[in-house]
Amino acid sequence: PAPDLETIVSLAKRRGFVFPSAEIYGGFANAYDYGPLGVELKRNIREAWWRSMVQERDDVVGLDAALITNPLVWVGSGHVANFTDPLVDCKRCQRRFRADHLEEGAYGEVPRDANGNPLCPYDGGELTEPRQFNMMFRTQVGPVADEANMAYLPPETAQGIFVNFVNVQQAMRRKLPFGIAQTRVSFRNEITPGRFIFRTLEFEQMEMEYFCMPPRDRDNPTEYLALHRQWVEERLRWYIEVIGIAPERLRLRDHDRDELSHYSAATTDIEYLFPWGWGELEGIAARTDFDLSSHAKLSGQPLTYFDEETGQHVVPWVIEPAAGLTRTLAVVLLDAYSEEPDEKGEKRVVLKFKPRLAPIKVAVLPLSKNDALRPTARRVYDMLRPLWMTQYDETQSIGRRYRRQDEIGTPCCVTIDFQTVGEDGQPGDDCVTIRDRDTQEQVRVPISGLVAALEERVPR
Ligand code: ATP
């Protein structure tokens, strides 16, 4: 069973994954800082995504577009007009809520009036009628804070891809179908209290726009919907096989007609069973030609593709798998958490990360804090550090140090003992012990073969 959220929040802070932001000033709602292990975990998830989506494919290329750009981008995309959430205010305490989140249970069971309308979850006060609130953060470029200098912080990464479609297609001489991938920070003025890093003001996304030929029949785009399905399957496979999420805690949810945006032909969410219930992890949307057409209309620039076969300029259709990197990090922590008996039958906490994701791949542990062991242990540490994220630890008992490494999900511990270095005038055997995080099995290998032995267990 998944641990409760408090267990993960406290482990994440105690062991240097995620800290509440600006804690010394009392923190800040929906903002978190990533500590030394959190940075590594985030980087490893991002790299696993990039590897699967770009490096290992021959039909996807990368992009890194500016965050602060011409505000017309957000007019053309529809965000200025439509990227809104329905807000309600409590008439008594003035607190604000997202109407849809009150209904979805983000505040737990809420009190209701005689007509079944929700009341303020804090003091039962009456709520105002919903009003639309735009979730984009605004900023200004230059010293004068007037409308002409106004710019937005991006609430998603996709638009940088759409406005660069022609640049990328021509520079890379790409034929349809092909995709453009981007991972980046996004900003949303979220007012619902986030559950840890599930919902934050700034968060990282991993998005890809896959451009394909428009269907012959707009109203019956069979091949296009089949392509959408393929991407849904591929993304689900990624969470299970590459990221290592338990399949029984993942499910697919198709948006029904009234939930779909007017331009979307289909949208499927990949959901995870969070401690509070199912929640979105990634949305795979069949966005038709909506984005390219809208930007072409507003900019007056054709965002088309020349189809050599028919000699015609066409507007490609798009499939968009949009994932949250920081939300995936929360899922990876929750899903990897396990409590089980150690060698002595006592409780040990293990983060069972896929080795590729583990922030620290190898820990070098001399059996005890001892001048005889240290030189060899440091030599091993120096040898491994250029190859893997490696930690050196010689304080406290070896058992305690194994527990510490288990708790941060380090796949391999390498111990140096007196047999390694020799004792009482006897020569050492120059062998070290590798202890496996999951099985707790130990094998002895010569230092000369250590890199090869570790390579079998942890990817570089
Ligand atoms: P939600 O309904 O949870 O607000 P959404 O449907 O608005 O999400 P999308 O616009 O589809 O989200 O964004 C794609 C992905 O980005 C989401 O599946 C999620 O993983 C991530 N994401 C969106 N908003 C946030 C946020 N405020 N904090 C962290 N991750 C987010």
C-alpha cells in the first residue's frame, strides 16, 4: 500500500529531496525547493524522458524556447481569453477557492446549504457566484509598468513549440510525422492549497507535440485517433517500464464529450492512485490543427507544411503528450516507498527507485571509521565519482549507514573492510563487498573488477 502523504513529505525534507520554500520566513503557499537529492532525482526523471522521447526515437527533436516572449503568443493560443478557473470567495472570511476543486474534494467534505451548494470549508460562510480568473502570472519588461510592457510567465511549454513549427521543420528538413519535445518550468497562479508538490505555482513540464498529416475526413479521423491511442499506450508503458510505477496504481481515463475542449478530438489522462485518490499525472490530447491555425490567423504567417506528394500546403494535426516532471517526482517518491524487515528483522525504509532514477547510485562505506581503511576507501571513492553520483560515509555503525542509504534509495553500497586492506601484517585481498539495496545480498569482488560489477547493476 502507498504510504500517507505526511510520511513522504517528512522523509523528503529530512533526507534532502524537497524543502518547503523560504521556510525561515514562514514558507510560501504552493512553493517548494528541491534539495541536493531532489535535484538529482528530477534531473534523472527528465533525462529518462528525454532519452525515451528524443534520443531513442528518430522522429522527435528537441527545443528550448524563451519563457518570456511576445504576449501575442498567449493571445493566439487562447490563453488570454480562456485560461481561467472559476473562483468563488467566502463572504465571511474572504478566502478564495476554485469552484471545481471544492466539488472535486480538494478540501475534503465541504459543508453545503439547503440547496446543496458548497459553503466555505473553513467557516461555513456563504460563497459568491463563480467568476473567471486568469491563471497566468503577469510581469513587465523594462522599467515602465504599463500595459504596453506587459508580458506573461508561460503556463505551459507547448506554445513555444507551435510558434517554432516552421523554423524547426525547415532547419531539420523534417517530413511528417515528426515531433518536437521540450522540458521546462511553467507558472500558474494556483490558489488551491497544493498537496505537497502535486500542485505548485511553478512546476516543470515535459511536453511533446507530434505533428502528422491532416485526416482526409475531418469528421471521421480514424488514423489520427489510432495515433492518439498509440501515444497513450507508449506513455503508459514509459511510466511502468522506465519509471517503475506499479501498474495497479496507474489507470487511463478518457475525457468525455462535455469535458473535452471544443477543438479536441480526444483526450486521455494517465492517472495515479495518490493517497487522496486518483489524480492526473499526464494528459495526452489530440488537439487537431487548432494551435497552428490560431497562431497563423493572428500572426498572418502561414504555419503549414508542404506535402511533396500532393504538391499542397497543409496544416498538420497534433497529438500532445503533456507530463508534469515535478508531479512525476512526487509519484516516484510515493511509489518507491516501502517498509520491510532488514537483516536483523527490524523495520527498514527503502526507496525502491529504478537504478536509473536513484539520486545516489553508489555509497562507499569503510566498515568503520579507521585510519587503516580510509586510504583504500578514498581511492575507491575517487575511482567511482567520475562515473556515478557517489557518496562517502564513515560515521556511525555500518548497519545505520546501510539504513541511511536504503532510505534514499541508493542501489549499491560498497564496503571496505580489514580483509580488503590486510591486518596484523597479513596482506589484504584487495576485494570489496557490494551490497544490493533490494535483496540485501552481498558479493565480494576485486577492486579491479568493481566498475564492471557495478555497471551490471547501475546505468552510467
Ligand atoms: P490539473 O487539472 O491537475 O490542474 P491540468 O489538466 O490543468 O492539471 P495540464 O494543463 O494538462 O494540467 O498540464 C499537464 C501536466 O502538467 C499535468 O498532468 C500535471 O502533471 C502538470 N501540472 C499542471 N499543473 C500543475 C501544477 N500547478 N503543479 C504541478 N504540476 C502541474
